[in-house]
Amino acid sequence: MCAPRSGRRLLTLFLEGFSAGLQSNIGASLRPRPLALHHKVFGAHLTYGATSRFYSVKPTHDQDVKEPGWTEPDSDAAKLPAVASVSAEADVQQRNPAHFAKFCAQLQQCRSPSDVLDLSVKYTLPARELSNCFSHMWQTTKKMTEEQRHYEKSLMFEHPAFGTLCERAMQLARHMSCLDVAYCLLALVKLDVSQRSRVVQTLLRVAQEKLNRFDEKALSLLASCLPEMDSCKNVDALKTGLQLLVESRTPQIKSVIALQTLMRCVGKDAPLSLKRKLEHKALTMAQQFSLPNAQYMFTTLACMDFMSVALLDICSTMIIENITGIPFWRLVSVLQASRDLHYRNVALFSAIAEYVTSTLDMWQMKQVMHFLSLFEELTFLPTGLMDVLAKKVMAETPSVTQKELLTILRVYSSLNYMPKGCRQEFLDCLSSSFEGYHAKMSDVDLLRGAFALCLLGHLSPASLDRLMQDDVQEGLLSTDPYISERHKQLLHYISLCQELDRPDPPHHLSVSRRPPLDLPSNPSVHRALQEALGEADCQQGVILENEYDIDFEVTLTDAQPQGAEEGRCQRVAVLCLPPYAFCLGTQHPRGRLAMKVRHLTTLGYLVVMVPEASFEKMPQQERVQFLRSQIFPAGQPVSVE
């Protein structure tokens, strides 16, 4: 194996090969010279020095310990056998598949990487069985706990057969099929074998040689592997070649699955022009989409980090029309991709929420919690689902776990929603359940739960008393400075709620102001206010002592809005609000905004919420009329839940 060529040279070779249609020439032009002659060059380029090895774990592994099977770069043991002898041996083994029938059966019975390594020493493995070994070693670790996985991997690296298996992979790499190369590389990366190890670098080079012969499945495996690898010359060269390969194959694609495979292969780092080319190809094939294709397109575009509204709208329509029977993880993947792509489709989210609501009894509680969390991240308010779930929680309170309770508190408070007709009953149920978990709860969970109850306007005396204990406060404020600052902010809001949300607040609370700051104001709102209110006193960028900021504070002396007491000035707080301050597709304020409005109202303000996105679309006369209607309502003053 030789030192990797520069990225520019590799790009030139790929372009020449694709333009001339000489696929085999690219592999030949990249074929490395014998590894034994270039250990020093390879080691120097990868900063190995004397620590070069066939494999190693990630940098957390002790680099000073020589693992079994490790050899110095220039030692005779490190030199690979002649290519002809390896090829002949592999051919002999592959012509006798019956000899390995027993091996394959025994491999399926292995339950850990060490079991696979114990089995491998009994056979001389050809390429296919070698690939199966690495893949099965990775598969056995998937269902392990994190602690068990770490322990099994440490045993794997210490096993004397692991170095032999890695050396065998280097010997047979150029004789493997494209699929076997991809499987081996993916398994080694997932097993945390160091990217700088010679076995991984050898497979990367062989993948470059064979790239033009990779089929859809091999490309998909390679695309799953490369994003998890750090940048280096071989990885960057392979990514560049992969993008060129996708671009050259795109016009000939006739299968939607093949197209989606190539779209996933280009990844997030592909140039925008290539992403748009793939998008155009997908739009021309939209009539061929099946329901699985539509679901898979969401995750495919998320892998590319490319939002195509046209494609997603087509797929959303198909999912809405066939929502019944779509399994849990498919629906979750659609919502996760929508979140990652910042795609907001109220019709799609409503269809999923209605489907979950109508089939609530067939879902496990942890699945419902997963849906709720995703809806909260999407700022979507599924009122029907939350009403039904609240009744279920009140009926089955003892069976609600601590984790589920904290999720319910977070979601209902963030979306500022309480079930209709049983608000206080539901709050009391949540509060009593929360207090029952105090003994098992960490200080951080106690803080988050108490803050969620405060957002909903409910004060839990037992929770607040426990939260104000000196040892709890010290634990919350003695962590990382950034986290401590967040905890301090939550404690500040809880203190405000204790003062302003108590059942018998003072009739007249004083409002202290700080010097106004140069906060960015909305000029269109300012002009509309001046036209709507004439000579009324209007102050920008007001900061109260409790740290609430007001975009525009208007003091009315002559004309009084409805609800103002006779003989008193009325203060109006105008808040210019971005879309994320409201639930998706509504003017329903989310948790922190609702708390702010509630507290400003207690302080004597008439609060006017101006949604910036819709306000900017109004003509000037409608803006003025909107502000007048909010400040001087014809009916009852606007109330916020």
C-alpha cells in the first residue's frame, strides 16, 4: 500500500475516467504498489511513527501497549504474502463452499466478538467468510448495553486472533467483492477500530480502486460508513469519487430505490448543484413513488441536509392518504426528518396526530411519549391527542413512570395547553404524582419539573420547598458555567412565579424599569402604532427589573381602552413576536410567552401580541386597524391561557 495521492490528482483521474467511459482504467491508475516497500511513507503520512499497527481502537485506547498481532512497520512479519499466493489460496477455498457450510452455521451461534474470533482460528477464511466474520462481530454488539459493549470490545482488541484477522483482511482486500469490501469497512468502523489503522486505510484504498464497480447496495453501505469517519486524504478522496460517480449515474437511473440510494450516498457535503440535479430527477420520477418510497424520501433528504418543499409536499400527500397501517418507526422517522429539515406541514402533522389519537390503545405509553416529544420539537399542538392522553393519565396515574411524567410536564407546559373541562383536576394529578417521585428524582429533574408546573401557573409547595434547600441549590449552581447559568435563569423564573402567580397577589404592584437598551425594534410596528394612537406616549425597548423586555410601551392618558380603571393611566405592552413564539399554524402562545403575558397582565399591562410574520404581510391600513382592535377591543379584552 502506498501513500495516498492528492485530492486534486484523484479528482482529475475520476473525471478522465468518467468522460472516456473507461471505468477499469481508474481502478488501475489508483492501484497501490506493494505495501512492504512503502511502510515508512505510509506511517509518516498518517503520523504513526513507531506506533503503526494493523488495527487500534480510537484515541481513548492506550497507544503505548502493543496489542497482540501488532508488528513494526518494517519487520518481516508485517510484509504481506505475494499477491499470487493469496489469490490462489482464496480461489481454492471459494471452489469448496461445502467446506464452510459448517462454519456458517457455527458463526450464527456466536454471541460476542470473542466467540467469532475463537471460531475464526479454526479455519483459513476466504474473502466472503472473512467479511461475514467482521459483520457478525458488529451485529453481536448491537443489542448490548453500553457498558457490556465497551467490555466486549476491549476483549476483542486483546484477543490474539483479532490481529491475525485484520492482517488477513489486508491480504485479501483486493480480491474481495465490492460488497465484501463495503461490509468489512463498515463493520470495522462500527467496532471502533481506529481510522488511522492500516487495515482501515487499506480498505479505503481498495474501495477507491473498485468504486466504479460498486452496485447500489455496496454504495449504500459505503454511504453509511463515510459520515462517521474523520477527514483524511483517503476518506476525502473516496467522498469526492463517490459524488462524481453519483453525478455520472444519475441520468441513467430508472428505479426510485436506486435514486434514493445515490441521494443518500452524496451526503451533506455534496455541492448544491448536485443536490438540485438529484431533486430534479426525483421530481420527474414522482409518479413512480410507492408509499415506502414516500416515507423513505423524508429520511433521504435529511441525510442530504436538503429541503425540497416540492418533493416533501408530494410525499406528504401520499402519506396522509395512506396513513392507516404505517408502522410506528416509519411515522417517527417522518417527524424526525421534518424537524431536521425545518419542514412544517400542518396537514401532515394533524393526520399523524389524529391517527395516533384514534388508535391510542394500541400504542405503548413510551411510543405515545415519543410522538408527543416530536410534536413539541415541531411546535405543533395536537389538541385532540393531548385531551385524550390527559384523561388516560388521570385514570392510570399509578402506572405513569417518572420519565413519562417529566415528558408530559415538559410537553404540556411548552405548548401551553391544558385539557378542556378538567384543567385543575389534571394539574393536581400531575403535581401529586411529581411530588411522589421526589425521593428518586435528581436535582436537575426536580428543577425542570417545578419549572414546568410554574409555566402552567401551578405552584407546588412541596416541590418548591425542596428546590429551595441549600444543598439542592448548591448542586444546581456548581456545575459547568453554561449549565449553571441556565439553572440560574430557571430559578429566577420560578421566583417570579412565586411572587406573581400566588392566589392573592397585591392589588397594585410597582413596576421598576431599567434604562432602555438599544434593542432591535420593528419599524413597521412603530409606524403603525404612531398612526393608530396619535400623540400617545410610546417608548421603545423597555426592560423591567424582573428582566422582562417590552418592545413598545404605550401610556394612554386621554382615550382609555376598555377595561382600564377610571382616572388611571393604562400601560400597554406591545410585543413583536417571531413565529416560534406560537404553536405551529396558530396564534396560541407557547409556554414562556404565556407566562410572560400572564405576569405583565398581573403588573397592570394590557398586552398586545403582534405576530411579525403575518403582520409584515398586511397592508398599512390593516396594520393600523389590527393594533386599534387589540388596544381598544370591541368585546372582552384578549385573554391568554
